[in-house]
Amino acid sequence: MESFNSRLSNHITAKQSWLCVGLDINPENLAFENPSLDDLKMHTKKVIDATREFAAAYKPNLAFFERWGSAGFVWLEDTMEYIGSKHITIGDAKRGDIGHTATQYAESLFDHFGFNAVTLNPYMGRDAIDPFIQNSEKGVFILCRTSNKSGGDLQNVEGNGQRLFETVAEYCAGLNELNNVGLVVGATIPEEIDTIRSYAPELPMLIPGIGAQGGDLEVSLTAGNTNGAALINVSRGISFAGDQSREAIHNKAKYYVEKMREIIK
């Protein structure tokens, strides 16, 4: 039975792609006004079709589906089926609740929707994480040092000689008994990726913040893939590229992967 972290590393190597395409299908970003849910579904499939050749992983953000209520959950089910099994799928849910509730979230995301991995918030401690890491084939990416502007408000707070994100990195390394624990680390703070690596060697990273948020691709990719594997997530920069045609989306995904291959030779 191959662990999630091993599968991810092998998948990246085989495909020579570190690209995770974030499916944040926001109606406000489409090129025309008042799109219907059917329009969003069509655009989602267009993004997937245009990027299959280059993407190592897809990361549907549950907020953009939940917005539409029960119809949105059907859309998510259809999206997961459309992606298929040849790519890593990450449910960007940022869950984090007490044990018996976390168990229900894990059942939902892993067993019902079929994600290979999910994003988690570690604030409530181990019992909020444990239900997600019992199966070595299923992975987690735990929020460590995030890409948003106010991420440092709490994550950089110092205590016991460490900043909070350093404590999280070290703590998560200790949870990796089944080789299925990873970290979310933002590309907007590339200078801190090396620091995190020192606390959590070999843990895979999911690195958002490239593209619309202005993160540093070269530094993030290089540091993230030193002593471990890292996915670079691009959402809006690919899904809504150029004139939003299939060709424009395809070309943007190709651009990112070719750039990554130049960086990691």
C-alpha cells in the first residue's frame, strides 16, 4: 500500500510537473456578467480539459461550490468524476474541528467526494487532525505559513523561542507516522520556506500564492523541492487566463510547467 506522500512524490517525478491547478471558479471572474451555474460548470470542465497535460494535481476550493447549496455539491461530485483518477486531487476545505466532528468531515471528503488529500487548520490540535491521517493512502496539507496578507498576524507570534508557524511545522513533522502529512506554505513568504524545511524535512508542501498574489515562483519551487516535494498552486492565473478560451488557459498552464522545468533541471 503506497502512502500518500510517496505517491505524490512519484507522481511529480513521473510527470515532471509541480503544478497544482486550483479550481476557484468564481462567477465574478468570468468574462461576462451574470453567469449561470451551468456556465460555471462548463468553465470548470474547460479548465480541466485545457490543463490535463500539465497538471500534477487539482485543488477544488469547496467554498466556490458550497456557495450554491445542494446544487453546488452535485457540481463538486461531477467535477471529481470529471477529473478522474490520473491526477492527485486536494479538497481545499481547511477543516479543523473536535474529534467526532472531524471524523464526519473526513468521511465526507475522503469517502464520499473521493479526494486524495485535504487542507486542514491545526488550531484545535491533534484530535482535529487524527481522523484525517488514519489511512496512509489519504493525505493532509496542514496550514503552516499562509500566503494571505494578514497570515503573519498570528502565525508570526513568538513563544518559547519559536514563531507559531515554526511550532506548527515541527509539530506536524511529529504527526507524519504514516507518511501522509504535508504543509501549506505561501509563495508570498519564500524566505521562510527554508526555515520551515529545517523543522519539517521531507514533508511535502502545497505552495499557493503564485500568480494573482504575486508570489516568487523560482524561490518557492526551489526551496520547496529541497529535501522534500512541493506542489505549486496556481488558481486564478490559469483558470481565468487571457480571454478565458481553452487555448489561453492551456498556454498559461504550459508556461508555468515549462518555467518550472527550467528551474528544476
